[in-house]
Amino acid sequence: MVIVAIIYILIFVIFTLVVFAVMQIKLAGLNIKDFWGFIQANDMLDKLYVFSRRYEKMSAQEQVIFLMEAEKVFAAFDKVPNILWEDEYQKYSQVLNTYQNLKVMRWVG
């Protein structure tokens, strides 16, 4: 009986934390879908950052994939306030520079 009570209390606490997190996101003026997209884009930004360091060695197919994924990341980052991702600005800037360089390379060549 005690275990069942503990399980109910834990479920209630988890539910309360989820509701609190959703309220905080809503109070920040964001949609839950936009915030979730930002979290996923943040993970993709880390991967793109690694690729951005070696963009001269990418094949044409890798360049196209990089460009498409970078556009998705930029779109997701545009939907949230800058204060949420100011810690990731260096990575964002590096990926943006690589994106611009690849666009120019593909346009010229």
C-alpha cells in the first residue's frame, strides 16, 4: 500500500513539473512546438558545427545536405528569442559563415 502511495505521489510530482514547464514556455511567449523544434535544432547545430570545420573537404552531396539542414536550424533559431541561444552564438556564427561560403561556392562553380 505504501508503494502505491509513493507511485501516485511521484506521478503527481512529474505531472506538476511538466505543467510548470509548459506554463513557463507559454509565459515566455513561445509555442511548445517552436520550443521543441529549437531543442532539436540545437542538437543539429552541434553536428553542423563539426562539419563546418571541414567544409572544403565535403562532397557535393554532403554540401547539399549541410545547406538543407542549416536552413532548418536557422528557421528554428529565428522562432525563439536570442537570449535562449546566446550561449550557442559562436557555433551558430560558424555554421552561418560556412553556409554562406558554400552558397557562394555553389553559385560560382
